[in-house]
Amino acid sequence: MGRKVAQEVAVVVTERAPVALLFLVLMAASSFAQAATLPVDNVDLFYHRYDGGGMEIDGPVVLARKSVGPQVSVSGQYYVDMVSAASIDVLATASAYKEERTEYTLGVDYLYDRAIMSLGFTNSSENDYEANTLYFTVSQEFFGGMSTVTLGYAAGWDEVGKRGNDSFSEEADRRNYQLGFSQVLTRNLLVGLDLEVVTDEGFLQNPYRQNRYLDPNDATAFLYQPERYPETRTSTAVAARAMYHLPYRASIRGEYRYFTDTWGINAHTIELGYVHALNQHWSLEGSVRYYTQGEADFYSDLYAYENSQTHLARDKEMSSFSGTTFGTGAVYEWKQTSLPGIKRLQFSLLLDWLNFDYDNFRDVTAEGNYLPGQEPLYSFDALVTRASLILEY
């Protein structure tokens, strides 16, 4: 079930974003909306790799964009996740596996006066999961381009299957509502405020994941049973951002984000970033991010007995944990290149090192004779690599 795994990894990498890969298309519109001009014609070649916690996910992304007249721009994207899973969750109850997920996105942007309207469709497919998303955003400038308001909506419908069980078929519907505001306060300072509300309904759990409970016949052992989640979920996230351009070819940015949902999870994210231009071609950047969250109301690492409550979860991403991310990278930009037909070339290599510590999720695969509930608390590190090549024409 690679897409579910990829979603969980995306959640970890983005620090508990309320929207996983399904709605990433909307997130770009919220981060400091740009002036009302169409995106430039370009081809983006991107490679991503995640390695940590027993998970390896990598693959290419190709994005092509082309203007059709002065008011319309069309785009297409191809995205691949190749998943190799031997995480603690997999090893505890199953065996390692490999999967591939492919995703296609088609979009169109329309420029009207000081507004840009975007419409697109995304399909994500693998052997046991099919997801479709239709999204729409509109961004409107005010006061001579000093203020920008962005509204976004996405509707998704998923079909969930299960390997080895052709009769298993469940559905999930998702809705995403977004409101963003950005304001130029001074010639060097830009601020933004975003609000996201996500509603999910249907089969919202992983059909392979299980929770554990004490063996009624042996106090030194435990047994497993399938997880059971509520069939509805509503999450709300508010983010405040600021970017300040320094007088020596550099900029700093900061962000605070608060997340809450009807499952009882509350999360906080703080991030600081710095970009420094070395010369007309090279720039370096660095960032640090801290994330912390509380557990879901129905989460437990170890239940007292089978079916001890209506809803049961042992997904570590539903537990209480914290994470720190350190990022660094280099960007090379070449404008007015001598390459035929290429106006601008940009290459970037970015690395993120992540560390996560779980407060109430225990490592049942740890070596040693541990009683249930006394195993070591789980933690892991991960490395995320992103390389991209952008060609504007």
C-alpha cells in the first residue's frame, strides 16, 4: 500500500500537515502569493529520496508548463514513488515489501485582470489504492499588488483495496478549503496568513495496520487486532509567515503553524530559514524546524484487552511525538543562457536531516526480554534528498 506509506512519510517530512500528497497542489498557492502574472513556460526535472525509519522512497517528478496566448497556461506533471518498506510497523506484523505509485496531474491557469484562476485534476494509482482529486484556486490582487487573497478548494475520492483480498473495497471522500492572505508591509518585509480546513469521510485507516492488547492468558505477551478509526475527521490549520530581505543579498523567513482536529490531535510547528546569495549564480540556504504534537483521543500503544474501546489506533503518527529538522542546500541559477531556446536555468540540491522521538510508541522489535508496555520508546532519523533542474524557455 505504497500510497498510504508515501502519505505517512509526506506527513512526517512536512511535520504533520493536515493534507498529504492528495492536496499538495493547493499548498503552493498559500505561501506568499505572487503577483497576478501567469507562470513562465518551463520544464522541471526533480528527484526525491527519503531514507529513514526502515523506509526508502524515491522517484522522479517531471513538470512541463506552456502558455497558450497571454491569458492561459497549461501544465502537466508525472510523479513516481518507488517504495521499499521495512519500517517498525511492517516488521512487527508483516514482512518487508516493495511497491510503486504513479501520479498524473493536469492543470490550467487563467489570468483575468488582477486575478489568476487555476483548475486541475490529479490521479494517483497503485495496486491497492486509487485516488482522484479535483482542485480549484483563485488568487486576487488588491491595492496595486500590495495585498493578495487566495481561495482554494479541492475534492478527493479514494478507493482503498487490500493485497491478497480482491473482495476488499472501501471508499474515502476528502474536502479541502483554503484561505490565504499576503501583504507587503515594507519594501523588504512580506507577511502572510493561511487557514486550511480539511474534512474526511469514509475508510480513513490503513487496512494493514494493527494495534496490540495484552494476552488474557499470558501477562508476558500481547496479541494483535485490526485498527478501527472513526469514519469522519475534520482538521484545521492556521499558519503565519514572514519574509524579510536583508541589505546584503540575503533573506530570512519564519513560520508558526498550529494544527488541531476532531480526533484530539493538537500540533505546533516553528520554522526559521535563511538564504544567502554568494554571487549572481550561486546561493546557499539553511533552515531549522521544530514540531510537536499530542496523541489522538483513541490512540494507545497497548490496550488492556481486545476491543477495549470503539475506536483503536496504534499508528505512531497518531501518538505523541516531537521532531527536529535541519535543512541545507545550494542553488545555481544561470539567466540568459547560451543554450538554444533556454532563457533561464536553475539547479538545486537540498538535504534535510530529520530526527523524531516518540513519547508513547514503543519498539516491539527491540532485542531483549521486555514485558508488554516496557519496551524502549521508539525514535528514528531520516535523510531527505531533493535535486531539481528547472529550464525556462
